Amino acid sequence: MKASDFTYHRPSSAQELAGLLASLENAKVLAGGQSLMPMMNLRLLAPEHLIDINKIPGLAGIRRDGDVIEIGAMTRQVDVLESEIIAKDLPVLKAALEHVGHVQTRSRGTFGGSCCHLDPAAEQPALCRLLDAEFRVNGARGIRVVQAADWFQGMLESALAEDEFLEAIRIKPWTGSYGYGFEEYARRHGDFAIAGAAAMLAVDETQSITRAALMIFGVEASPARLANAEAALVGTKLPDLDVAIVTSAARGLEAMSDVHVSADYRSHLGSVMIKRALLKAKQHLTGSST
């Protein structure tokens, strides 16, 4: 099948883009197109206007801004994966990007596009949830910042209004002594994950956990932080880490079912993935996975 008829727009500035979004109805923004174009070709989406933002300057790039890393929304996934800044300051994000798609899709797909599309199995928005990212959005009404906890509004739905566009994602890296782990299960490498998880643990000089971040994606409609389990781990000595606290919290999520797996199986996979990610985080700190 082919896409239904649409009017093509290619703005050359953020101001022009904001004006188009404010004035056009039933419009979609084209970034990398790795999700949008197949959906249009299958007639799952039929926008009357397609706004190509690939020629707008300033929307791509990875840069340090004080103690924050800023990733432009139009930054290609391959550039995030190969960035020295990301490898040094956000290694858990690099670990996740190694599971995203294939060479061809990473070369065109954008970091911001994935964060706007919000497939439940997508690694990039899930890592933004883990790392408490901020989403800077723009539009005719001006710029606003949305916290990661408020960005996810449901299945394939972000906090982005129809007359707004995502400019950048801002992440403050963890510092000090910390470990991280990322795990996912997919039928084949590069396929969408059936379930995945990431964990981060920070410790002080006595090996007491001072901070924890635990996230599971692909299980519910949006990435889920295990806030109660995170709080329960704080104050625990790293050698006494109780994985059961975390796996039990994971099994409490409201798992989805689909043509591939049952809800119970997806729930089970989520608990296995977070256990593995947690043990990887511990291993980073101790050199032992036990």
C-alpha cells in the first residue's frame, strides 16, 4: 500500500515550523520517518500535511551545558551511539542504543523521533525515564520544559501538544561511584523488545546504596519506574542487596498481552530482565555478579 495524498512542507526555521503547526490541521512532523512512513503506507495514519524538519538548523547535536548533556531532537541514533560524550557520561544510554534497530534504521532514525512516537518497546524514551530527562518543547506559545515523569501519557502518546515540537532532551549524568546495567529480550537482535529493563545504583564509601533507579519497559504501555523498590534499596549495603524486592515489584506491573506473548509471560520476562540489569549494576561496582 501507499500513503494517502498529503501536502508536503519543508520549513527552514523553528519559527516557520511553529507557525505551520499552529495553522495546519491533521499535520504530522517528519524527522527520521522510521515509524511514521510505514504507518502512513499502511494507512494507519493519513495526515493531510507532512512537515519535514530535516532542514531546520540547530535541532541536532550532542553538547554539554554545564552539568547537563543536551541531545538535539533531530540527532540521528547512530550519532548518539557513537558519541564520546555519551560513552563517557551516559554509558547506560550507549548500552541501550546497541540494541536499537539495525544500521540502516539507526542511520535515519532520530533520538527525538523515538521519544515522540513512544512505542512501549523503544529503548530511547525508556532510558529517558530511567535518567529523569527533561524534554524541551517549543511552539507558537513559546518554550516549556516537561519532566520525564510527565512526558508519558499512555500508549503512543506524549505530553507534546499538536501545535508543539520537541527541540531537545536534557539529561543530568550521575556522578561519583555508581554502576549500571541494561538488559532486554527480543526474538531477534534488532527486533522490538518484548521486555527490557535498566538499573542504576550509587554507593558511598561504606558501600551503602545512596541512590537507585529501576526501570522496566515493554511490559506496560509506558516505561515504568519501580519507585517503591528504589526507596527500599536506599540504605542497604551493596553486599546485602535483596534482588527479590525488585523482582516482586516488577511482577506487580500491569503487563500487556499481544499476538506474541501473554501478559503473564511478559510480566515474567520483565522480572527476569530487571534482575539481570540489577546484577550488572552491582557487578560494575564490585566486580562480582553474585
